[in-house]
Amino acid sequence: MITSSPLWSVLVVPVLLAAFSAVAVTADALLAARAAGRRVSPTVLAAPLAEVPRLLAAQRRTTLAPDSLLWRLGLATVPVAGVLSAVVIPFGQVTASRMSVGVVWFNAMEVLTWAGLWMAGWGPNSVLSLVGGYRFVAQGLAYELPLMFALISAAAGAQSLDVAGIASAQSRLWFVVWMPAAFAVYLASVYAFSVLGPFGYPAGRDLAGGVLAELSGPDRLVLQAGRWLLLTAGAAMAVPLFLGGGAGPLLPAWAWSAVKTVAVLILLVWGRRRLPVIRADRYAELAWVVLIPLAIAQALAVALVVLMTGGTP
Amino acid sequence: MTSVVFGVLAPLAVLSGFGVFRFNSMARATFALLISFLASGGLLIWLGLAYLGTVVILMMVMEMVIMAVFMVAYMMNPAGLMPMSMVHNRRSSLAISVAAFALLAAGIFVTPWPHRAGAPPRDATFALGEALMGPQMLTMITLGFTLFATMVGAVVLATHRGRYDRFGDDLKRRPPADPARGGVGQ
Amino acid sequence: MLQLFLLLASALFAIGLYGALSQQSIVMIMMGLELMLNGVTVAAGAFWHYLAPASVAGQVIVVVVVVAMAAEMAMGFAVTTAIFRARDVDMADMAADLKR
């Protein structure tokens, strides 16, 4: 049984999330080095983590007449959204906060990135950041509804909005087997709300970094860390939603949670290097005309299965 | 504990509500409104309406970001770099709103409120869902039609290009002439 | 406690009313309307909790008010866009066509 933990366990969530993000960032460095033909050595693998003290000590950039309040607030919102969305994710048999509406909470916290990235784009009073922020809003309108329907499919399959309940409803068959469209849409949305991989358009190289363009020093660290924390939170949430939570033979539940999270993270990091960046204006039509009907049809199929079998298959 | 949550969130909601009309910067005004909504969503969660409070937070963040986009698009002074005052009938509207508040407050303290009838259900979200699918199905249908009418009406009002602009005078041009080619070729 | 919640709701309603009456720009008027509906939401939640928690009517009122907020915002922006396209203004005073 998944139990809720005392209040201080909420402080463990950012630490765990940071640890998994470090794994993801190291895997990304490994794949980058192999793709560039460099020899993989411990220095290469530790390079992205060595960026952390460098960025903390680097000088912060200021622009002319920025809206500093909104700028800093927006930057800080991104990692906070990642951490807050992860408090409902069960790790093995424990969860920091067992909310009865955990899925909706996860959705609400990742939507905070909308506010955060728009403010981060608006704050520095700079054209390229502003364009990056607006690109994110366009991308957000496109990915949000398919993501909501994918989450609804998983919740409908388990007849519960509680993440722990969804994890334990997969004891006979994992949801990824009979809800593949929802899983694919969910993974695409994880890329979208963490602005990485094929949906890295708001931070694209054609905009000199977009929302990252005017950032340096601790600001840049906060936004980069926020992106990777969001990716990790999304990957960690995929485990109880679609991959059965902590279930598995031999190992204890927390070990299975960790293994599955790392597997999804490696898949996402690999996909980041393989898939091209999609432009938000081309993706918007695809999302509204193809993905939303697909996600609704998936939710309908799940609902029919649940009604016919009187529970999960 | 109970009063602490209320004592933090309620003044936050009211002060940020004030801030909406005091900030010079339109972007800050929009996010002040967002903070007010987040505070009332938090109050709803604390009252036991977990699903409704979280849905309020979810929807209001999205709505306020969209409102910020429209704010910046249509308003003259989005960053507040020039102080300007865009109000009319300031004194009379202040008088009306103060009078309304006074009337409501008087009513609140004078009314003999009844006692609590019953206890909350074990799962309020489930009770809401069951009701909307059962006894309150008429409400559900009305909300569905309202939202559908809103979607159609909003698109019809806001678009400035119709079928003939996209497909040509004989409706035969494929692909359609759009400023940005979509991803599906529709 | 109910009275405190209702006072909060009235305060939000009054601030929203001030904004809706005094602002010139249509978008700011809409923000006033949103504040008013925010007050109604808090009041409905408080009524549900303190007076009739066993009945589901309070929750349904909150759902209806939230849907009304969304619909009002969508239609308000659509109308603003249409007026802006036609006349390049966004002030309520310039949209007095229905006035005699």
C-alpha cells in the first residue's frame, strides 16, 4: 500500500528530483560526446554538473529597463513548478503528498511553466526573449489539451484521480499496453513543457537561445535547472501513470520506481538528439486537428473497456 | 492552523485584487490578478473542495497567461514605462463599489445564518461527478452547449478570413492560402 | 468563519465592481468582471462548506461560475479583437454604438 509521508518529506522531493536530473544531464553529455566523436571520459561526463558552480559565480546580465520583478519571478517559477508537480509522485511505496486529486495537481503545477516562461520572456525587455516567451505560449496552447486528455485516459482506466491509485490499478496489465496513444502523447507533452528536444523551439538556436538569450549567471542556471527538473518530473510521473509504478519481481518497490524512471529518462534524452525541432506554428494545427481527436478517441476507448469489464482488464 | 491559512490567503487575494488596478504595468496587473485567483483556489482547496480548487488554479493560470498576451497586444502602455491613468467616472464608481461592499457586509452580519446541515461526503469529487452525470445532467448539458457556442462564436467573431479568402472564389484552391502553412495541409 | 469568507467574497466583488465601472479599456473591464466572479466562487465554496456540505449544489455552483468565467473571457476577447480589427481602438467609450 502506498502511504503518505510526514510533512518534512516534501523537502526530500527536490533532492531526489535533482539526483535524477543529474543522471539525465550526464546521459545527455554522454550521448553528445559520442555523437561528436569525442572520447568519453569522466571529465566529459562531469562537465554539465561542473557548469553549476561556474554559473553560480558568473556575472548576471542586466538589460535596459527590464521588469525585474516579473523576470526573476518567472525564472523562479520554472524549477518551483517542477518540484511542486513532483510531490504527488510515489517513489516505491511512499509518496510525499497523497492528494486525492494528484493527477490534476500535476497538471496544474506544470501549467505554471506557462506563466513562468512568459514572464521570463517579457522581463528582460529584449526582442529575442520576448519572441521566445511567445513561442512558448503558442506551443503551450498546442500541447496542453492533448496532455490533459492523456492524463484523463490514465485516470479513467484506473477510475481514480489519485496517482497511487492509478499505480496500483495496473497490477494485472500496465496501461502503456492498452493506452499506447496516451503514452505517446504524454511523452511528447513532457518534451513540450520542459522546452527540450523536438519542442525546444522557444529556446531555439535561431533566436540566440530565445528565453535563454539574455540570461547568464544564476538566472541561466535557474532556467536550465528548471527545464531538466521538469523533464525528470514528467518522466517520473510516467512511471505510476503508465508503467505500473513500483511493481516488479525481485527488487523492492523503490528500486523498480528508480529503474523505470531512469529508463524513461534515457529514452527522452536519446529522443532529444534524434528528433528535429518542430516549429510551434506547424505543430499547433497538427495538435488541434490530429492529436486532440486521437486523445479523445483514446479516452473513449479506455472508458468503453472499463465499462465492459467492470474494472481494469 | 485554520485561521493561519485564511489569514495569509485572504489578505493576499484582496491586496492583489487592489493591485490589479493600481499597477502601471499591464503585465504586472495581469499577474496580480493571477495571484488573487491562486489565493482563492488555495482557499477552495482548504475548504475541502480539492478538485475544484486545483481546477481553478489550473484554469486561471492558463487564462491569465492568455490575458497577458491580449493585454500586451491591445493596450497602450503594457510595460508601465509611462504613468498614465485610464479611468472614467472614477469617483462615482468608487462610491458605488464602496456602497455595494457596505450593503453586503451589513447583510452578512445581520442575516441569521442556519446551522450546518450534514457532513461532507467522503469523496467530494466523486459526489460532484455522480451528481453532474445524474441529477444535475441538465446543468452539464447546458454547460456543454454554452462552451460549444462560446467556441464557435469566438472563432467567428475573431477571424477575419473566411472560406473564400482561403480557398479562392470558387472554393477550389488546394492547399489553402494561409499566412503560415499548417502542419497537416488542411 | 462563514462571515469572514463572505466578507472576503464581498471585498473581491466590490473591487471588481470598481474596476468594471471605472476602467476604459475593455481588457481591464474584463479583469474587473473576473474579480467579481472570483468573489462569487469563494462565496459559493464557503456556503457549501459551512452550510450544506452534504448537498452537491454548492459544488455545482462553483463549476457553473468557473465555466461562466471561461466563456466570458473568450467572448470578451473575441469581441475586442473584432472591434480592434474594425476600428483600431480598444476603449469601451468608442464602442458606444448601441447607445442612443
